[in-house]
Amino acid sequence: MSTLRERVGHAIRHQRRLRSWSQEELATLTGRSIEMINRLERGRIAPSFETLEKLEEVFQVPAGEFFGLGAPTDDPQRDDGLMRLIRMVAKLNPEDIEWINDLVAVALSRKQRSST
């Protein structure tokens, strides 16, 4: 099982790769060293609050994203449901997760088309 530092590092790497940025680009944008970005992504060090705030700003995502939480809402019941869903999906293998992702994408695209 991976450590929290490794999971946070993976989430940082994921956000960086979604944008097709190099570690050097992320280092420049955050004002951190390339070595620090590399160590964060490998889970060798944990980010400080200041670094988390800078990553929030640069990626334009809430810090909870790095911990697998996403953005909290004003509806605790909805948040609880989302967390249950995340825990269930997290137990699946990568192929099943991809299938679920595709299924949700289709459902959301249909919902968007029907609401326009």
C-alpha cells in the first residue's frame, strides 16, 4: 500500500501531466526547484502548506484534489455520497476504473445535451 506522501505525489504528477508540463515548467511556475518537484512527485518529501497553496494556484484546483478529496460542497450528504463512491471505485482494477470513467463521461454528455 502506498503512503500518503506517495499518493499526494502521484496526484501532483497527474495534474502536471494533464497539462503536458515538464517538471522544469512546474518548478518555474511554482517558484520551487526541479529537484523539489521531482522529490514531491516520487513521494520522497511532503509538500508544505505554502507549496500546496502554490500548487492550488498554478493548477487551479483545490488542495483536496492532491489528497483525493476534491472540492467540498455546502451539502454534507452529497459529499458523503461522493466519498462512498470514491472508496468503492478505488478498490477496482485499472481497466474497471477506465470503464467507469467512460460510462460517467457518456452519462454526463447525455445530460448536457438534454439540458440545452
